Amino acid sequence: MKRKISQIALATAFLAAPFCADAAKIEYRDGNIAYTEKTPWGLINIDFAHCMANKLYTFSSVSIDGVEVNHTESDNIGPFLIDQKGWSGGNHVNDDRLSAHTKSVEVYVDGQRLSGDCSVNGKVLTVEVVNQLLHPLDDSDLAVERVVYNVSGNSIDVKASHEFQCKQPEMIERYYGMQSMFVNEYELLTPGGQFSSWTRFPVTSTGNEQQFTKASAPSFTTFIEHSNGGYQAAYMTPEGLGDHHFVGDNDIIFIGNSWSKSYHKIIGMHPIKKGDRINWHGIYSWFNKPIFDGSSNPDKSARTFDYGAYIEGQPYVFHLNPDGSMTKFAL
């Protein structure tokens, strides 16, 4: 694919705000993390803590310019649904029994491990978490979940992997993996998918879901949500399960406005057994405005969307092509 981006978008990227030369400030106190960085796309605050019903360690709150835009009372990193048996992981419990617990947390700033309470500056915060997922019927070990969060600028780069330990083969009815607890969104954009221009909807628990199939959007990678507080983009890379090879052509790969959440679906009715390993890689980004929004172009083949994001301390333009595929340009 020929890499190109409009001169308007690039000019806006450089002129929208000056890049901040200072590193992020990271506070590590009593096991909790508070990350703050001024970026061209807003002042970003990200907290990590034990949260949700299972008290798993993950990002618990994200704010743009002092306004909370993601709050983890439910799951951003989702659970597994075992067919006919129940849920494991994330925010889900089975009756009054936990379905997962965090085994270990390690925190690094620019590769240096933090071993106690401190306040430091750095470019990249890395949080490595190991969780134990439990079988929904008997609480036996289902899988070891490893999640690595690399935080820089306005983004959390998530790499998740699982090694299954189940005693008997199981059928994964669904696994969303990368989910969204964005706050008070009122419109949605899915480049390359059914909602290729901004789509507004009444927020409901069920009955007004926005969704489409793998066959209808084979290059879909990213959904973007918009609220009065800003924007959140959830980009699923094609690595591992991100290429949707565990989802059938007629199965759904995206669902939005379901229990006020949006989801990437990366497993649908797929068997697993002890020793199987899976992984996925996604990048959450938050911004107070996009770099370029061409989603209202009457010509659907020309609808592009550009936003600013960070990878390992480096700012990028994330350019969504009309088919939903992603091209990235370092700034």
C-alpha cells in the first residue's frame, strides 16, 4: 500500500499544539500508579489500581484536561465466556465467587524497575501483570493471563497473552479482549465498518447495539468514541488474534452500545485445550480533538480519519484508511 497522508492533516498535526519536551510524571504510592503527561492532544492522566469485582490490576481511570473519559468499574480488558458454563476474568464473578485474581505486578519506568513508593519522570511506563483465570464451574485453573501495559503520551499499548490450563477441552463461546469503558459517549465511528461516518445513538443496556460482521468489514481495525470530554480510539493490531482468524466470516467482529460499552470480538465458538496459547495487541489512545476528520465526506471511498497517538514515547499520526486499515507516521 502506498503510504500517503494529506498535507492538511500533517500541517494540522504539527500546528495543533507544540510537542512537550518534558517527560511524564509517574507517582507510585501504596501499589497505585498516577501517570501525568502534557501532550499535543491534551493533558493526560492515567491511574492504575486493583479494581472491578475481581480486583484485577489494570488502568482504572483516564482523564483528558481534567475530565474523566474512561472509568474501569467494568472491564476494558475482557473476560472469556465458556460455552454453557459461564465467564472467567475481567469484572465477572460466578454467583459470589471470584473468577480471577492478580498474582503479580511489576512496574518499570524506561526499563528501570520501581521497587517502592516514589515519584519519577520518564518517557515510558511499563506495567506487567499476571492474572490467574478460574473455571466458572469449579474455580479450577483455566488460564494464566499476562498483560503488559506500555504507557506513553496519550496512549496505552496493551499486549495480552494466555496459556490455557483447563483439565478438559472447552469451547470459547466469545472473547472480546479489547473493550471500552469510555464515559458518556454519544457517537461512534468505525472506519471500514458499517458506521464509517459519525453515528449517534441513545445509550441503552441492550436493544440498540451497533454491530457488523467480519465479512462486511475485512480490514476493520479501530473504533472511535466521542463524548463531551474528548475521544477514545481502540486500535486492534493484526497480531495474534487481531487478524480475526478465530471469528467466522458471518460472525460479529464489533459490537457497540451494548451495556454502554464497545467491543472488539476476537474469538467466536472456538475450542481450546490445556497448553494452547493465544495473544493479541491493541493500542488505546485519548485525544481532545482529531488531527483530521474526513468521515463526513459524501464519497465513502475517501473517508479517512487521523489522530495522534504514542508508541514507546514516540508521537505518531495514526491514519485510518477508508477500508479501515491503519497506517502510522512518526512525527
